[in-house]
Amino acid sequence: MADLQQLFQLGQQVQGRLQQLQTELATRTIETSAGGGMVKVTADGRGTVRAVVIDPAIFNDHDAEFLSELVLTAVAEAQRRAAEMLQAEMRKVPQLPFTSPF
């Protein structure tokens, strides 16, 4: 019975750490850019885009399709970095002492 109690406590610790991690990631920021800095994207550590800044000079020589590509590139990079950040932090969370049957 003691093993079951320890497992339950470990599960609670892991759950608490995961909730703490979500809160921490929400406060971290990731900044990316595309097109030599013509498009800048800021996202939080969960990958949620918080800001997009577009240099007005881009409208002088480029069309909307070009701008769209730059925005997509910068957003994808921000989300990729957020996912990497999450994976790195998840490696620090204690694992439960059994393997998944799946």
C-alpha cells in the first residue's frame, strides 16, 4: 500500500510541476524575424503569437503574397522555438516509474 501512496504523491508532484511549467512558459517570450528583419514576431513560451511588427518599407517593393510568406515563416519559427523550449523543460519533469502500455 505504501508503494501506491508514493506513486500517488509522485503523480501529484508531476501534475503540480506541469501546471507551474505552463505558467512559466506563458511569461517567457520568443522573438523571431524574417526577410532581414522586415517582419518580426513575438510569441510566448507556449507558442501563442503576441505581436507581429511589419516594417512599412516592405510595402514599397513587395506584394501581399511576399508579405504573407514572411509572416508565416516568422510565426512558424517562433512556434518551433516554443515547442523546443517546452520539450527541454519537460525533460526536467520527473517521470512516473512505469512505462506506458501504448
